[in-house]
Amino acid sequence: MKTLLLTVAALLVARQAGADPLRLRADAFASAQSPVGLLILQAEDSQRDWLDAEALVWTGVTELDDSGTGDALVVTLRARDPKGRGEARVGRFLVASGAIMPRHIDGVSARGRLSSGSELEVFGGLPVVPRFGVDAYSWLLGMRISHRLSEGAAAGLSFVHERERGFIADEEVGFDVALAPSKWLDIAARAALDLVDDPGISEARVSAAARKQAWRFEAFGTRRSPSRLLPATSLFSALGDVPSDEIGVGARWRAAPRLDLWSSVAYRRVEELATSMMDAGIAGVNGYELRLRSALRLDDKGKGVVAFEINRQGLDAYSSWTGLRTTTRLPVTTRLLLASEFELVVPDHSHGRGAVWPWGLVALQWQASSEWEAAAAVEGRASPESTSAVSALLRVARRWGAP
Amino acid sequence: MVRRVLLLVCGGLALAACAHILGFRASAPQPFAHRAHLLQGVSCMKCHRGIERAGDDSSLHLPGTTDCVGCHVKPHDTRECTSCHGLPLTIEGAVQAKEYLRFSHASHAPKVKGNCVRCHPEVAHDGRMLRPTMASCFGCHAHEDQFRVRDCQGCHVDLPAEMTPPQSHLVHDGDFLSEHGVRAAAASDLCATCHSQRFCAGCHGKSVAVLPETLLFDQVTRAGVHRAGFRSRHAEEARAQAGLCTTCHNQSSCQSCHDAKGIAATVDSSRSPHPPGWLGAPGQSNEHGRAAWRNPAECASCHGGAGEMLCVQCHREGAVGGSPHPPGWTSRRSKVELPCLLCHGGAQ
């Protein structure tokens, strides 16, 4: 019922949306299994440019039981100081602050900036329960304080405390840093520490990217502790710290004016118990991932593209596969576009789920005007789930106001 | 001999075709020869007539054939000069800048004393994109303060609609999809100057109706985690990168789908996803323990919530399964809190 009311309210607002500065986009997406409607509303007040609103509401039929459902993903009102000293947001929105994991909340957030280069952000509210559900005594509070160390360097410290039905679900402290020591080099790192069980890293990532003319290089490293990423109220969070690590390098080379080549290789190590839970020993499984990709633009603007990709993932009998993928995008006319995507995945061990998993899609996109757009596709696949399946996809979009 | 010549001709043709496809084309439109004109001492204003008086809402002042023939009195071609001299891409960049930037040449020309190269240094190298970078603007203007507080509207009319990828900060190049998390950690407010809430919530929201790569199925070159036949290989991907799925998905994401399709041990079905030897008495083959340690999030995706009682049956205090805690396990939680009370509080 709430979904229906929200949808009707959004549609009523849409009737006004032709007038600047309101913007509305409505998408109707239909697949053979599950039709979905999306309404996106963005509103700005030209007289009061310090105030704006945004909403994304969807409604549809679930693939699983054909029942009607829907939700509001974003309903938010934002006010900001015209001089940029701060801003506040209220409603349903996503908080992504520093090193702690993004959180979807019904609540408020506020950010204040000092001329010294320091910033303080605080947020709090109720964690979103899908489909307008309610969890009594579930709430979270968090903050991030950051400081600009120089023109190209900033560091921040964040904290979040979350309760689920009154019980502690998460408590994390995070650290993030971003450095741009020169025009061609960017370095960023973040780490989040779980404070509930055996304080330790729940997730950390470091990335350094350098670019020079036709080349770009990246080196990265990640550590994740799956049990610490789960809410502390989950029984599986009591299994302790068994981290998964990844380090790798990647490069992009503009080999010709219209040809880009990418490659990346990563080494992975997944910790696991040696024999049984009674043993203290922890062993690891070593693996790798290799990706090679090329993209050839068929015109200077890149409207037409042919791309080819090879993926190889090796770890153990349950997670090793090789994949080939090709994509094409061809403008037929200025308003009509033909696109296709094909993938062939060969698992090292099929375990009775089929030796090859092909997947393919052919789509047509028609830009009828600056306001109307339509796309249709046929998708086919053979997967571990079914030996063959074909779906039809359709999307119609209408925009009001600016694009 | 004839065969060799034929091979040579074919090879040459193939090479030429490849070069053409790759963008190496002598006959294709070239960037306008600004440098040659500069070296000849031609003033910018001679071709871009009136640009020095152009305000924010005036025209682009791009030169046409009539401007060229003032000097080049005998054109070598009857077509419009701009059809070969100058790139459509460069002109489109200028058109986009006109539409989305608040800028007045009239107020800038006197300050640089007619030296356009000061802001447009790329003309000295016959560059493809002549729009000044933000760093060029910052060279004179003290916009650093506005940049710090993300007050972009002084120059940018509408950044989300402009969709110009940043060139000098947070460059969206390479595999930016996997990088974006660590890059955004220290600059989420900078990301928000272009990307609205719905952009982030489209993937990270709790109840995403349809993933962006599924909704925009016709944008096949768009980067995405779940592209193409991801559904077929999702189990392999999840196992190889333990914990990755949990950074976006909540623990019950998988359960509804697996339950409905009967691919779960929690339903009365022969299509359990678990291999033989998964569950056994102590001392026997017992793979589930290793798997749970390796990626507890994978177990929680189906056995979370009420499904946890399946584990509690064997692993509760004093039961046959033994303690699932690792050696030296400590926690600040009380045994009457969830989930401790499930095994330690006699709640089973």
C-alpha cells in the first residue's frame, strides 16, 4: 500500500515536472520474468539553489512468486550553505563516509567544513529494511572527521556504531587517506577495523595509479575478513578472522588512436582451516586472476565499439574458470543503435552443472527524441541452472526537464 | 614472382585497412593547425572574430570558410574548410563548454592581454581538446577554496547533466569500478558533485529493483560487476573472493532466490548446492566446517536468520559438533546477546 501511495505521489509530482527546475525520469523495464517500473525524480529550486530533493521509487512483480512489490530507494531533501560551509540531508539515502561500509538509512546526515581544512560529518538513523519493513530498536550512529594535509593530501577517521533489535550489530573504526603527490600519481588507502570481536581488520584496500600519456598503471592490494563484514548479530560472525588477500597490478595502453588495451593480474590467497575445527592450524589456498581486454572504437567519438575480453580465474576445484567475452556497439542510424554481447564460460570442474556456460544478448536501442528512448533485447543462455533459456527484455524511458 | 607481388599488395592493403580502422588516417580530419598560424603571427581574434567581446550567452565565434579565404585566397578545395581542417570532436567540446560552463571571454581577454594561449596551451601543440583544464583556471583564479568546499556552481551550470569525466582529479580510467571505493573514501563529497544519491543506491541500496547493468542492457560497454552471464558463474566468483559480495549484499540476498528455485539445503529438494561429504559425524568427511571458515558470508546468505538454528543444533554448548570458535577466541559481547545466547543461553 505504501508503495502504491509513493508511486501515485511521484506520478502527481511528475505532472508538474515539465516546468524547470524539476526533472523526472520514468523507466519501465520488462523482462519475461519480472517487469519493473522505476520513477526517478530530481528537483532543484532555481530561486533557492541551496535546496534540492531527489527520489527513486520502484514498483514491479518479483520473479520468484509473481507477487507485486516495490520500494523507495531514495527519498531525500538536501540543504547546503551557499558558501559551502556545510550541508544537511534528511530522508532515505546512502551514507558512504570514509572507510566504513556504505549504509542505507532512514535518517539525517550533516557535514560542516572549517576554513582550516578540517571537516566533520555526522549521521544517524534507522537502517533501511527492504519493502518498508520495520526493525524495532535497530539504529546506527556514525561520524567522520577529516583534515586536508596539503593541496593534494587528505586523511580521515571514521566511526560507526550499529544496533540490531537492541543488540550490537557492528562497531567499526575506519581510516582513509588520499594523496596526489604529482599530476600523474594518485594514491589512496582505507582500512576498517572491527571492534566487536577480537579487534582486527574487517576490510582494507590500497591503490596507487600512475598515468603517463598513452599509459596508465595501477597497483592494488585488498584484505577482507568475511566474518567481520557480517553483522555481529549473525552466528557466522563468531567463526573468527579468516582473511582473504589480493594483490595485483593492471595497465591500460592506448595502442592506437582508436585502440585501447587493458590487462590485469592478481594473486589471491584465501585462508581456511587445515583439517577440522578442532585443529589450530590455518592453511591457505592460493589463486590468481588474469584479465586481458581490448576495445576498438569504430569512430572518433567512440559511438561504435568492438571489444574482446579474456578472463581466467584459478583457485580451486570449486572456483576456477576461463571466460571469453565479446561486445559490439554499432550505430545503425543517428537514432538507432545495435548492440550485442556474448560470453562463453568454461569451468575447470563442472560438478554436473554443464561443461560450458554460454550467454548472449542482442539489443536494439532507439532514441526517438531527447525525451523518449526505447530498447529491446533477446537474451539466451545455458547455465548450471538450466540447459537453455531465452528471455526478452524491453525498456521504455521518458524524461521531463533537463536530461 | 606474380604470387609475391600479389601477396605484397594484399599485405599492404590489409595493413592500410588496419591502420585506417585503428585511427591512423592521413586523409581523416586533423586537428586544426593552430600552431602554424601562431608561428605566422596570426592573431586568434583575426579568425575568431569578436571573441574578445563575447559574453556568457553569446555565440561560439568559430571561424568558417569566409574567414579562411581572407588570407587563403586560392582554396585548394571547394568544400567547407572545416570539413577537413579541425576535428568535429574539438567543436563538440566547445559546444559542450558553452552549454555547461558560465564563462565570459569578454572579461578574460583584457586580463590576458589577448594572449589566448595562456588559457588554451593546447593550441601550441595542435591538440584535439582545446578546452582549458580546471588546473589552468586555478592558475589565476583562487578557486581552490570553492573546489575544497565543492561549490562548483560558480562555473559549472549543471555537473550531473554535463557528465564530463574529470581530467585532473579522480580520473575515471582503467578499472575504475574496482577502484572507486577506495578513491571515494576520502572524497565522497567530491563524487556527489556529479553523482546523485540514486547513482550510488542503484547498486548499494538495500532493495535494488533491477541492477543498472540489467536495466541498461543495451549499454554493453558499460562497466559492471554483474555483467553478461554473471548468474551462471556467481558461485565461482563468490568463492574466489571471499567477502566481496558482503560489501554490497546483505546476508539474506541469496536466500530468497535459492529457496524459490529449490537450490538450497533448507528446502525439501534434491538440488542441494552442497557436494557429497558436506556434513558428517565428527571424524568423518566434514567439508562444511572448512567452507564456513573460508567464507562464512556464503553460508549466511542462505542459513542466516532463522536458518542459524540448523548450526545451533550441533554446535551449541556441549553438543556433538564442538565449538565453532577459533582458538583464542574473545568477544566483548555478553552471552545473553545475539548471537551468543543461541548456543550459550539455552535458547535452543
